[in-house]
Amino acid sequence: MKYAFLLTLSLLPLSAQAAGNNEGFQATRELTGELLNDKESFGGKVVDTINVADYTYVQFTHGKEKLWLATSKTAVKKGDIVSFSDPQTMHKFHSKSLNRTFDQIYFVTTLNVKNQF
């Protein structure tokens, strides 16, 4: 079951164009939400995390895309499955604490984490 879930997640389509296309984004969100048992969620598998003073940056895969999100300090590790609702999207966001600019990043109030063993 875990592998079928991960395979299905890897097949979800999302590109920069789909994220900008509300209809495509909404369809992807609904499918991800069904898989994670949360109808309003969007997310994927964690591939990297960075913790700074009060925030956690999470890179996750969604289909073939690798996307970033930022949230308040959260316990999350590589391999976990994350989901979130109602993100605020920022383009060309510069993090002073990381001295890094993200082409696109989602700012998330609440991050749901499903730990993988």
C-alpha cells in the first residue's frame, strides 16, 4: 500500500504552468487530498529540509517537480509525506537567514506530516 501511494504521488502532474493555472492546481490538490485523506490538501514526499531560527524550509516532490515550502519550526525529515492547505505563493523570495533566493516558495501556516519509517 505504501508503495502504491508513493507511486501515485509521483504520477501527479504539477508544473510551474499548472500551479499558475487555478483549474490544474485545484485538480492536483483534490487528488493529493484524497490520497492523504484530506480533501483540501496539496503536498508530496520530502526530499530536503533546512531549519533556521523560527522556520523550517521543506523541499518536496510533486510529480516530477521539486518544490519548496516554508512554515513555522516543524519536525519533518526526508522521506516523510507532507500536505498543506491554502499556501501563499511567493516568486523570487530571498531568505536573509539562508542568503538564498527561491524561484518559487509556498508559505504554509499548518503543515501536516505523515512520518515514514
